[in-house]
Amino acid sequence: MSMQVSGQQIDEQVLADDAAHILIVDDDHRIRSLLGRYLLEHGYRTTTAKDVADARSTMRGLEFDLVVLDIMMPGESGLDLAKELKTKSDLPILMLTARASADDRIQGLECGVDDYLAKPFEPRELVLRIKNILRRRDVEEVLPEEVQMGPLVFYVTRGELKRGNGTIKLTERERDLLRQFAQRPGETIQRHELAGEEGMGNERAVDVQINRLRRKIEADPSNPVYLQTVRGKGYILHTD
């Protein structure tokens, strides 16, 4: 089966069976066509809509993983649709707009949209932003509500570490690390993964942060029971 996008045939069979399906809503036919082709070339299934009414009609018959939504369109604006969608679902939304002022961005984010990109933009940046949004969504879907380590409980969504009724203070970095471990309990996570966007050069910083975290969750940090080192690889979190 193939799909026609701006005169170019793209074989859908090259797409993974679980490829994310993205709805592009923009009144500019050229932008719709270019984005549709570009996202298809980067492994996404795409459907386009010319305005809010068209988008609503399309969504009645298809399910989507993300909406790329223009703000300024004839009739209802993209903000109207964003507000409506966010009251009904947690469908991720990336707003596109020619209005790039701080007030405009804040207005969009206050609607609950996940990201905001001003026109003109680089298609490569759009793809990166889409990947980041979908990655965050996937992580949120697999995260447990809480993990227990002896007398300690880490509430993943809230980022709280508690011992009984008392709260143990965590830095933002410590919360991030615990969330990474909570996502993959009992599995070795390599240092470069824990370093994240900071990169390979900060793997030593990860070791320091792990040692600080151990002081908060281990009875004997020098002989850890829960947050253990896997020599030459990284770290593993054992939970109860």
C-alpha cells in the first residue's frame, strides 16, 4: 500500500507497525504537504486537516498519538481546539504559530499544550520536539505509582521520597534519577543513560549523585542493599 503526498509516493510498508500517527492541522496547504511528507520520511504516519472543523471530523474516525496544530486559521483558532481536546483527553499537542511573543507562548501553554514552535521553523527541530513529546508520554505510561525500598516509599509522579509520615528532601536531579530507576526496577542502567542530555563527559558526576542518593535511601551507604553498582556498567535499583 502506498500514500500520495504532494506528488510523491511513499511506501507505508517501510513504516513500523507501531509508528506514531500524527494529525497536522494547518490552513496552509503548502505547510500541510511539506510536513506530511517530511514526517512520513522520518517514520511517522500522518493525516492532515485544513481547519478545526476538518480536524474534528477526522478525529471522529481515526486515533492519533500527537497533533501538530496551527493557531491562526479561518473560523475557530487552534487554541479553541487545544482547549477542547485537553478537557477530554491527554492527547499531546504541539502548537505552530507565526505569533512568537512571550504572551502568545504563555497563552498556548496555559491551554495545556505540550510544546510550542514559532514559524518559520526548521523541520528537523519539529521532528526532535515530536520525539521528545512522545518519549515523555511513553515514560509516563510505564511509570509505576510508587516503589518501595524497605521503610522508604518513592511516589513517582509527585517525586516524593517518604519514610513513614516524614518526607526526605530530594534535589531535582535525585528525583530524575529515582524516576529513571523506577521505570526499570531490577534492570541495570548504564552510566551514559543516567547522564542523559549531559552526555558521556558527565558520567563521573553521575557517580557522585548516586553516592549522595545512597545516603538518603540506604541504611549503610557503603554497603548498599537497594541502589547497587554493576561493575563496569552502571547501577541497578532493587525494590521490595
